[in-house]
Amino acid sequence: MNLYAIKAIYLFEMHRTWRTIMQSVISPVVSTSLYFVVFGSAIGGRIPEISGVSYGAFIVPGLIMLSLLTQSISNASFGIYFPKFVGTIYELLSAPVSYLEIVIAYVGAAATKSIILGVIILATAALFVPLRIEHPFVMLLFLVLTAVTFSMFGFIIGIWADGFEKLQLVPLMIITPLTFLGGSFYSIDMLPPFWQKVTLFNPVVYLISGFRWSFFGLSDVHIGTSLAMTALFLIACILILRWIFTTGYRLKS
Amino acid sequence: MSSAISVSSLYKTYSTGFEALKNINLDIRHGEIFALLGPNGAGKTTLISTICGIVNPTSGTILADGHDIIKEYRAARSKIGLVPQELTTDAFETVWNTVSFSRGLFGKPAKPAHIEKILKELSLWDKKDSKLMTLSGGMKRRVMIAKALSHEPEILFLDEPTAGVDVELRRDMWNVVRALRESGVTIILTTHYIEEAQQMADRIGVISHGEIILVEEKAELMRSLGRKQLRLFLQEKRDEVPEALAQYELELSSDGCELIYHYDTQKDRTGITALLKDLDKAGVRFKDIQTRESSLEEIFVNLVRERK
């Protein structure tokens, strides 16, 4: 294991985070706070409790997931796309580092950043609505698992993208709709029966449902199913990454 | 003793079908400065990139200090430092950070004293806290060299290191290269400035259309192909070479003021004495004489032309 290399890349990426602290930490916190103000306080006051949980509190896990997913993807995709774009990737490719080490470093840094962000948003939410966390360890597990999985997904997008447009496309066109339609703002019980079935094809449903269960003990799908689906997605990402690195796809000619 | 770099039967065909390298066989000795010469698109950069792991070879094997660059990539790559042709830097990082980063990437523990030494040698010390984007092109080039030297490589690749570089930097760079060579580092460089290869290199390899045309000791190459020129500056302009001097295959300069005679220094008889006598007989008077060795440039141009 080239631990020095992992450390070097990890610190480099974290340094990038501090350098861009405004856009990487403050702006997600501001936009999430706006959701709380609008949906939690202004509109939420007129929405009845969902299974004994006030609407303002109900949307907290979904909002954290929303930021966690988008930030994990954008951090990790940008982290690997940028060296490709400016050409500094030559150094990574010519260095004595294994693919595993590269992934650990980049994904680790992206996941760290989004976990920190998730915790900050959680703390911000606690200022607006009373919160309780029934299963703190499961909550942490989901936080870490989701951050790692989607940072990997972002890393894949960063390698696949050959322009800034593609880099923006997936988060904007796929992740945001899936998160909004994945029960961030509602319980899927509220949907007509047909759409309840359709929505089960949305992987984000399982993440949000599981994460919400860790807070309030209520979920749309069983917690075991949620964990299994998340693990499945994680494994899929690992397999894709393995393929990318063994073929040198979009990295080496 | 194994070679610093040993390339055998290397082929590289890009996905576009372009054959960039064809059956490259090359051994680079420990501690030498090897210059790789070739016109644009000859395959110089592809060859270097393949050895350094940036481009996958289509077939063939490459050993770096005896280590296979694919099977034992860790051992092989940790010996190699690369200064690529393109100036690619992390605009927002400082000089110190980016050079330290490279050292870590190559698996070496931090060693500030070494980084300090390199930065001082490359006249970058007072810029160590500057962000890379604030540096001039020449300074960025120095940073690229510093990055490549950060992990104390035994083999250093310099891909067109002096392209677009000012005189001062070129001098600094060659001083660094000389010092590295003295400390036992093997250096492989590609360059367009042939006089540099001539000054610096121990051996020269010529590559053209993806094939190594020849590899030879520089002195040997100069000697075997070294022709000299004798230029006679005439007192009177002439329209043509006098009939009587036809056997010497003289060349008349375009302005008609110079006669040029080519001869081979390796021959017992260069024909100069006879030429001068015959010139006198033909009544050709001249005001000055100059002789000059062919430069590597001319040798190189001839070689490439011969192959076509």
C-alpha cells in the first residue's frame, strides 16, 4: 500500500475543499436552510403531522440526503475530472499508485466532505425544528454508506465525462429528480397506489426511507431492504470502477 | 548489470489505427544522457508516455531498472521522474504544496530539506508560497521539473524541456541536468534544439515515423557522418562554377559570391590542396576562407531524408 500517496491525494482534495469553502460548504447550508424556512415553517405549519412527526422534522432526513447525494457526486466527479481536463492526470498515471489507492483517496476525500456537510445540515436543522434520532448508529451507517457509494458514483461520472456539460448533466437531470421524487418531501404512502409501485424503482427511495427510519423509526420500506439496496448500489459502483481501471477506460489510450 | 531502461519489440497502435510505435528496441544505460531526436509526430512523446505508464503498449515489454513496467509497476515507476511537454499545473496550489504532493504521490515520506534544495537549485525558492497560476510559463516549467525531481528518481525523462524556454532557464536547467548526471541519474530527453543534444548527450537515438532509425554514441555519429564544408568568399561575383573545377562538385551560393566545397574529414585525401591549386590555375581569386563541421542538425535532416 502506498499510504503516502493516499495521504497526498486525500490532503490535496481536502485542501481544495477549504479553498472553495464558500461554494462547497456554505452554499449547500444556505439552500438547505431555505428549504426549512419555506417547507418547514411557512408551508409546513399548514401540513398535518405524518405518523406523529411534524412536517418540518419529517423532511430533515430527506434534505440531508439530497445534499449528501448531490455533494458526494459533484465533489468526487470534479475531483477526478479536473486533473483530466487540465492534464495533471499524467502525474497520477505515472505514479506508483494502484487503482485501489486512487479510489480510496479520491472517494475518501469526497465522502469526508459530504459527511461533514451532512452533519452541518443536521445541526442547522436542529435550530429550526425539534429533532430526535432513535437509532444514531444506523443513522451514521447510512450517512457513511451513502456518502461513500455516491462519491464512487461521482468518481465514475468524472471519469466518464469528457466535458463540463456531462459533468453537470447527471446530477442535474438524474439525481435531483430522483431525490425529489424519492420521498424527500413526502411519505410514499401519500402517492396513488400505481405510483407507489413505480417509485420502488427509484434507488433513492431506499436511502431516504432507511435514513428516516434511523431518525423516527418510521419508514416506507423495511430497513433491511433499504440497507440491502444501498449495499447493492455500492457493489455495482465497485464493479464498474474495477472495469474502468482494468481497461483504462477514458484514462489511458 | 541491467539497463536503466530496456525496451523490446514495442508496438503501439492507437484506437484510431494510427501506428505510433513500430518494433522499438532500445537500451538506455545507467547514468547516461540519452537524447531522442525526431521530427514532430515521430513518436517521441508516445514512447516516453508508454515507458512512464501513461499510454498502454499494444505489445512488447519495457523494463525500468530491471522491473517490468506493467507487472512490477510500483518498483518501476518509483524510479522514474517525468517532465512532460505540456505545462499542466494545478493553478490554485502553491509551488511548495504541489512539489510536496508529487513526492507523496510517489510513495516517499515528506522531506522538506530535499524540496528546499530542489527549489533553490531551480531558482524557485522565493516563489515557494506563490500560487502556480501567478507564475510565468518559464517558472511553471521549473515547477514541473521540481515535481519530477521531488521523489529523487534514478531515471529522469525530459520531454522537450526547452521548448519555449528562455536562455536563462535553459542554462539553469542544463546545470541541474549535469549535476543529476554526476550524481548517477540516467537522463532521457527529447528536444528540437539539436545543438543541445550535441552539447549534452552521451548517446543519440533518432526516431522517425515510429521507428528508431539509429542509436549511436554522439561522437561516433558526428564522426561517421561528419562532413565539413569549405567556403570560399570570392573577390568577384560569378554566374557559374568554372568548367575546370567540375570534378570538385562545387556549389555556388545564390548570390554568386561564395563557392562551397564539401569534403569528408575521415578520408586520407580531402582534396583541399588540389582544389586550391586548381582554383589558382582557373584564375579564381578569393578574399576569405572558412571551414565548418556539419551540425547534428544537418546530419539529422539527412538521415530522415534518406529514409524517405
